Amino acid sequence: MPNLILEIHSLDDEAVDTVMIEGDNPTHALSYLEENETPFPVKLWRERYRGREFLGEVQRDQAGVWHILETEPHAGEG
């Protein structure tokens, strides 16, 4: 079964925590962030038997709505 991986980063872009969520639906990751009131930048990955796929950076806008920004991972990530 696929998993979602949330990499929570400090404001200096250093990974400070990693959370694994069972399943394939990225909205579960957004629910987790909402429930835990995560204030830091987050990178979202999908892990399957063939490896990891970067889905994007997760950010909350000024209205409080979560968004997955489809960006490319930085060099050395993944």
C-alpha cells in the first residue's frame, strides 16, 4: 500500500520531523496538518514499492486554505 510522507522543515529549510501516513490520497496529509496546526514549511512525497515521488510543497494561504504547490525538489532531495 502506498504511503504519504510529510517532511516538516524549519524556517531555515532543515528537515525537523517526518510523518508517514498510510494511503494514497494527499488530502489526508492536509487533514493531518490542519489537526496538528503545523506552522512550518512541509514537503509532500508519495512512497510506493518503486520509490518516492515528490508531490509538492504544502502551504497555507492567508485565508487558511491549504495548497499543494507542484514544484520540483531541490538538488539532493528524494
